[in-house]
Amino acid sequence: MLAETASIFCETIVANAALQAGSADEQLAILEHQLQGSCQVVVDIHSRFLFESRVFERRARRELSVAELNALMLEAQRETYGDGLDPDTLHPYMWAMKPHYYSTGRSFYNWPYTFGLLFGLGLYARYREDPTGFRAGYDDLLASTGLHSAADLAARFGIDVRASAFWRASLDVIREQIRQFEALTTKS
């Protein structure tokens, strides 16, 4: 879950520096890239989580047909994307295209990516609050990944990963990107 921490954190710093220096077109391209990635990880992976949860729940009682699996996938996509996805682009066979669904021991394979993205963005939010204090412990945090749980590592920064405020701060980074993107597109 923590393997992406450094790359997400550093990518966010670099992208924000590029936003400050770039032209309006460059800023728009950077933000679009960031938001596409965030949407993939937060929204699409959530749809896969819902799909997988529902498959396991129903599969405990009986086998499922292809039509039922397709319906569950579409239901999960509609629930997570809402009206943000053209109904003609829904993908009922997404479950058939992802091999991790067929590997034992790989249930909810994608969920750690969501945790990793939001953990990295949450650390970035904390960094913005106190850059000097954050830098003092960041290398130690990275060196300790794999040795301690995410909760223990985050606690070193006064972060409680079990508190919704931390995750809201992570999502606030994405919300700010959305606001910047909207501001640039309304100028065009």
C-alpha cells in the first residue's frame, strides 16, 4: 500500500511547481493528466471494489452467469461514475479483461492503489502545512515503509489514518486541482 508514497508525493510537488511556471495550455495539460490519474484510481478502482464485493457476496450462495457479472459491473460503474461517464462507454466486460479477478489470493487487488494515492496526497497536504517539520521526518518515513504499518508511520507526523479528516485533506488536493482546471477551462 505504501509503495507509491514517494512517487505520488514527489510527483505532486513537481506538478505544482510546473503549474506555477507553465503557460495556461501547459497548466491545463498538467491538470488534465493529474485528474485523469486520480479519477482512474479513486473512481474506477472504487467501482471495481464494489463489483468484487458484490460478486463475493452473491457467489457465496451460488454460481453467477455472465449476464449477472455484466450487470454487477455496470451497476458498480453507474454508482461510482454517476453522470460523469457517457452511458455508451460503460464496460460490462471489464471483469473479463482484468486477470487479477481470476487469481486466488488477489482479491481487491487494486484497492491498495487508492490507499497509496490518497496517503501520498495526504502527506503532501501535511507538507504544505509545515514544510520544514515535514522534511525532518520524511526520509525516515520512506526508510521505514515495509517495517511498520501505515498507521504507525503516519502517527510519526501526527496523522491518524483512521480519522476522516486526513482522507478529506487528501481529497482536498484533488478538489483544488479540479478548481484550477475549471478556472482554466472557463477562461478559454
